[in-house]
Amino acid sequence: MANVNLVPPKVGRRSFLKMASLGAVATLGVSASGVTREASKEEIKNPYPGSKFAKSICTACSVGCGIVAEVQNGVWVRQEVAQDHPVSAGGHCCKGSDMIDMVRSQVRLKYPMVKENGKWRRISYDEALDKIAAQLKIYREKNPEQVMFLGSAKVSNEQSYYISKFSAMFGTNNLDHQARI
């Protein structure tokens, strides 16, 4: 086994002062340029006029932490933790804190799509489910072991049981949980 030196490298006084000075200049430059400013009292009081608050539950995992979503004209604009929620008790994990960014993402898939001749085309849910069922039937007839089913952190114990039974009846034991991927 190689001898590994776990002592952090020393930073010289001169290097430290150079980096500290550079950081101070950058901070002053941003402040002086007007990029940042103090929020007005009205902005602090009501940054989204006419918005409504809705208590909800985070969907990142099965814990079910409470969130308070602020919605303006049907658009989720901001979120806060639900301080009175019995599960999360006013806390969020990093995934829950970032949930609003995932929901508002420009690349979020919002409806079923199929790629035909190199172009994406929107299809109905019925058409999507029919295509999936037809393909699964082909896989099951040829070799069910080429299919893998994935569970979720959002499903209950009973739902996990149903998923495992479905995969067994399908003819495969290729079943895993999405947290490993």
C-alpha cells in the first residue's frame, strides 16, 4: 500500500494575501457595479403580487416533506418549507430544495413524445400506453429477461409488492430500486 500524506498542503502567507485581495476586489466590483442592490420594502413584502400559497408535499422521495408553494397565474414561482409539517418539521433536503427548478426546467418532459424519422412528435397518453404494451408483449414473447423493472422511492410497501409480483409474472427477476441508478 502506498504511503499517503494526509497533511493538507501549506498555503504561504503571500499566496493567501494575494487570493484574499483578489476576492475583496471581486466583491467590491460586483457591489459597485449595481448588479446587486437592497430589496425594497415592497419587494420584500410582496415580490409576486396576486400570488397564492398552497401547502403541498415534496415529490422527490417517499418521506413526504411539507412545502408551501407560491403560485402566480398558475406558475409555481417560489417555495418555502412548511414549518408546521409533522414529517419535515420545517426542513428540506437538497433535492426538495431544488424541486422548483426541476418543475420549471425548460427541458422537462410534459407529455408523451415519440421520435419518428428523427423528429419528436407529441402523442396522446392512450397511444403511448398502447405502444409500450405492444413492445412489452414482444419482449415477453421473445425473452422476458431482457426487460428490467424499476421501483421508486415514492411507492408504498404495498405498491412495491405489486411491482415485484408484476415482474415475476412477466417472467423476469430483473427488478431494482431507482436509488441505485
